Amino acid sequence: MTFKAPDSLAEQIAHHLAERIIRGDLKPGERIQEQKVTLALNVSRGSVREALLILERRHLIAILPRRGAHVTELTEHKVRSLCTLMGEMYILLGNSVATGWQQQSEMAPFLQIQQRLESAYQGQDIRAFVEDSFNVMRAAYPFANNPYLQETVENLQPAMSRAYYLALDQRKASMSEYLALFEQLLAAVLARDLAQIRRVLTAYGQRSSDLVVSALADA
């Protein structure tokens, strides 16, 4: 049994604000005022300030002197840089699973996620689809057993979710492409084919960045 302490109040506030940024309720460049958040959520100003620092670390906001906290802008350069970096970390995780699994039962969490992704696609549930897409990497953490990799991925995940959500919100049909790539990835992991894992995840990163950049242009 693994003990998990409940999230701190600051983490809960950060999660609430992150969800609003990811869904686009809070727009790029929009200011997040500490006092308004404090009153809206009935929490202390210190907790809100701590939450904003968490969001800054996760690249969802920028805190500027005398200007306060603002939602970060999405640009083509940022999107492509993020997708390239995340792609390499996904490859590390994929390789860890491929070289680490011993019994077929260890792959059960990934197969369950695949089923949930298919259900989310059938129901056109973007939020569930994005959430489970990132549950794939979390299922891979125990195989990698690398706290630095895990921390880095977790800090970048909200920014990636934001980009992912934007792309799928405008192009729901693209979910089928991601499902096909995930099926290829699972096959490569089961075959312990590290070269194919790199090919699939490189294609995933390239397709993701192309979709987001196209969505940004449309917006």
C-alpha cells in the first residue's frame, strides 16, 4: 500500500486555476488577481500566492514585477519546443516500460487506459481523453523509477495539457489519430522494440505540435 498525503490548499487552488487555463476560461495574457481569487474561493491570500508560484513553475502563468500574474501566451516556438522536449521524455518512459516489464499482467494498466481513451473518443469527451492521455506516462513512472524525470514531466504536463486541449477542441477527429499511435506504441512496448518506440513517439510529438500550431493560427 502506498501512502499519498492529501494535496495542500495551495495545490488545490493551483489545480483549480490550471483547469481554467487549460480549458481556455482564462485567456493568454489575462491577469490573475490575488484578491479576486482569495474572495472567490474564500481562502487566504498566502495560499493563493503560493498557488501562483506553483503555476509559474508549471509554465501556465508568468509573474512580472509591478504587473502581477498573467496567463502565459502560446506561440509556435513555445509549442514546438515543448512538444520536442516532452517527446524525448516520453521515449525515456516508453523504453523503461519496454525493458522493465516481466509479466503480461504488468501491462494491464495501459490496456485499461486504452479502453478509457476509446470510450472518451466515442463520447467526444475531450477532457477525459486529455486526462487519460497523461495517465499513460504516470503508469510508466514505476518502471522508470526516476524521481527527476517524474518531477520534470509533472511540471510540464499542465502546459502540454493546455496545448493538447486547444488542438482537440478544434479538431475532435484527431483523437482517432492519437488512438492509432497509442496502439502502435503498445505493440512496440510489448515487442521491446526501442527503435519503433522512438519512431512512434517522435511522430506523436510532431503531430501534436502541428495540430496545436494550426489551432493557434485558426484562433
